[in-house]
Amino acid sequence: MKQTYLSFNSRLNSQGFTLVEILVTVIVLSIGLLGLAGLQLNGLRSNHSAYLRSQATLLTLDIADRMRANRTSAVSGNYDIDIGDVPAAATCTGTGANCAPSTLAGADLSQWKNHLSDSLPQGDGAIARVALGAKTLVTITVQWDDSKGQNAPVQLVTETLI
């Protein structure tokens, strides 16, 4: 039986990782994890932006349905409002509440503007109408700040016939 002896130098060369190799591995892993964290942050930001856009869409559909339910008042312009305008406080709730169409329009606008400011950062809205014969084209604009103050406000503009 023949025995083989390794010299002291050859055993040192084959003993495992050196500190430099471990340091390079840690640096490469750190860069990869930082990239992953950046992707996660970007995904969260995009998800929040999509959530705000969904809220704006739902609030647009809400006021459009309210206007269709009170069509005579909507056609006569009681729902027209600009961004920054505050509607007069009106309520049509309670036992036996029987509001006139114009009072109901004021209550709808007041609730809608409150929902906009509660649901969207710096949320506001506007409604404009154009008569098209027997139908009326209504343009509903919802505006909010989606940039944490870095960019101009985002606007969602919806047109519908009532």
C-alpha cells in the first residue's frame, strides 16, 4: 500500500474559502437584494396609484348615477361645479325628507365633494354639461395628487350622456 503525503503548501491552497471570496459574495448578494427592494418599492408605488385611479373611477360613476336619478335637475345645470368650488351645504336625509330636485342636487354635490376629499389626496372634482338635442353630454373631471407634491395633479376625465 502506497501512502501519499501532501505538502504543507498544497493543503493550504485547498482548505476552503478565503476572506476575499466571502467579501465578494456578500457584496454581490447585497447588490442583488438592493435591486429586489427597489423593484418592491416601485411595485408598491404603482399599486397605490392604481388604487387611487380606481377610487376616482368609482366616485365618477357615483355622481353620474346620482345625476341620472335626478335628470331634470342635471339637465338644468344644478350639478355644474368647478374645481375648487364648494357647494352649499344641503341635506336630504331623515324621516319624511322630501327634497326639491335642486336641493337634492346640492346634497349630492356636497356628498360627492366630501367623498373626493376623503378618498383621494387633495381630491376635487368638476362637472360641466353640453346640450346635444334630447340628450345632455356631461363631462366629469376628478383631480387628485398622486405624486406626493412633485408633479402636477392627476386628472380623470369622463364623459357620459344623461
